[in-house]
Amino acid sequence: MEYELVNACIVTKDRWISNGSIVIKDGIIASVNAGGPPAGKEFV
């Protein structure tokens, strides 16, 4: 199962990302990105 947290303020041990997104796949963080999701991304 895959989840994506978008438009979030993400705080890591070495930086702060405003308007970021996190992708979680099978309970593991798969990616952390600055900005929103890719264009055309579908949300349910």
C-alpha cells in the first residue's frame, strides 16, 4: 500500500522543508521531496 502526505511542513534532522511531500510504501518512507506531488498525480 502507498500513501503520500502532501503540502506538509517536514522537519528532518538536518533541514526544514515547507510545502513538502512524503511517500510511504509498505510502512517505509520511500521519498521526501520539496514541493507538491508530480503533475497528474491522482488522489483518492
